[in-house]
Amino acid sequence: MALKELPSALRRLAVQDTRSITSLVRNGRRYASTEAAGKDASRDLQDLESRTSYSPMTVAADEKADGYDPVKRVQQRRRQLPASRYQYKSPRYFRGPLHPHQPPPKSDPASREFVPGPFNYTRLEQTYQSMIAPDLMAMAYVHKPPGTPTVQKAERLRTWDDSSPYHKGRPKRGPRGPGEVLRLVEKDIHWRNIPKIEEVTVHSMVKGAIDDSAHLHIAGMLLQAVTGVRPTVHKAKHSVAQFGIRESMPIALTCTIRGDMAYEFVDKCINLVFPRIKDWPGIKGTTGDSSGNISWGFNREGAILFPEVEINYDMYPPKMIPGFHVTVKTSATSDRHARLLLSAMGVPFYGKLVD
């Protein structure tokens, strides 16, 4: 009841306050006109405002505001300003942190790389955000109270010494094979480091393109239909006479999927393609590159099971349909965490698990 009477009470106070101030100003002026000694008091009363914050706002017509015309001002200008004053184009490339022209962040609409959205999550990504990520956090989180001493690990790289400046950052022991590099150190899962899918790469090596380029066109159409991304053509760097490969011959295709499309592709593989492959045990537990990337492959029979290919199966010559490899790149730093993520999403693994 008190809340309903509050506006009317404020209205009465405002009216009374306005009347009292108006009468006070009138009396002060009358007193100042009759008494010459009251000039100072009249000046003080003139400084008082004639209305309060409770009184209704009345906007007076301002001649200066009405006479302001920016278009007319521009037309009267003798020399026009350069077009660069009106048009701002952000720099295309990042030229270093000390360059005077810095591109805006990707979240800024003025950026060249700005992409609006995502406005909603895909089915698999929504499941990941609501169920999989909290479960991974609960199962793999290792709590370390403040003050817990960290275990000193052996140095994996050389430090600076006086013998040679090239030793710094190099492995302490020599390489054990061609191309051997140090593996990534597995990081503990915490609230900022929950594994997630970053991108998916679909690669196909088209052997039939050596004799007939039509195989490459058919493979490109199939990969573009399956992934929704235009494939990138790879050419041979060297000539191999045993296989009939010449230098600069197009022989392979690659599609890289990121964002929502990557989750949609993985969801499609898990729920539509994997269950329809006959006598398929799953993905080998030994797959992975020790850096959180898991791969599997589809042969010709598996590629036909994708809905985009199945609905237009008559468009593809059966003998020209290629197989392809799928590599899922995750933010995990070990195969164990990447396999834990994909297992929670529904990817089956079998055999010995190698971390």
C-alpha cells in the first residue's frame, strides 16, 4: 500500500517545494526593491533555482542548438577533408607488437576476421559444454593445496654454457632416430585446461590421379560434400619413377574444419557412420602422435555411408570413390587425455591403449 502512495506523496512534495521557492524569490525581490540595504540578499536569492528535481522537466528552445546544421557547415568549408578521415580500414596483417598500426581483435566488428556468433551450440558441442566437460573436470582434476612443494623434474633441455651458444634449448641426449623430437609434457586437467576439439583434418591420397585426373575431381567433390569445406590440392614435391609420380603433379586433397563444423563432423561420424560399418571393432588404442591428436580412416565402403554421399550416390562413379583419413586435433597434450575426451563423446577404442 505504501508503494502505491509513494508517487502521489512525491508529487505533493514537489508542488509544495516549487511554490515555496517561487514565493521566496518574489518576497526577496520585493524586499530588495524597498530596501537599498538588501541588495546582497537579492543577489543570493537570484542564485537559487526556480525548480527542483521533483518538478517536471521543461526543455527550453535553444536558438544555438536549433541553428546548428552540420551539413551546411560542411558545404561552406572551402577545402574538403581527405577521405581517410571518414574511412577506417584496419591493417590486414599483424606486423608485430611494436608496429604503430595494430589490427583490432577478432571479436571487434571492425576486424577483417570478425565472424558473428556462434548464436547456438551444435548438438555435440552442447553435450560437451553441459555434460562432458564437467565430468572430465570431476574425474581428472588433481587438487593441490596452497604450499604443496612441486616435484623437481629432470631438465629435458640444455641450459647456457660457455662451450657453445648453440647448446641452449637443445635436448640433452642425441636423437634416437630420424626426426625424433621431445614429446609434450602432459599437463594436469583443471578448469582452464579441459580438453576440447580444436580442428579436424580430412586427408585423401588419390592414387588414381596419377593416370587420370578425373579421380581427383571426384575425390574433391566427395570431400567438399562431406566436410562442407573446399579442399586444398597438394602437388608432389619430387618425382618417383617407381610409382609414376612426376614433380608438381596433383595427387592429394586436404580439408581443415574448425569451430561448429568440426563438432558436427565428429558427431556425424559417431552417430551415423560408425554404427553402420559392418564388423568394425573400433579405433585402435595405439593411434595418436603423443601430442593429443587421434586419427582414424574410412575406406571406400565407409565413405559411402555418409548421408551427403548416400543421398547423391548416383552422382559418383563407384570405382572412383576414394577413402580418406580423419585426424582430430584436440587441446590435450597427451593421447590419454585426448582418448578420454573422444571416449566420452562416443568414439569406441579397442586393443592395447598406448599413452
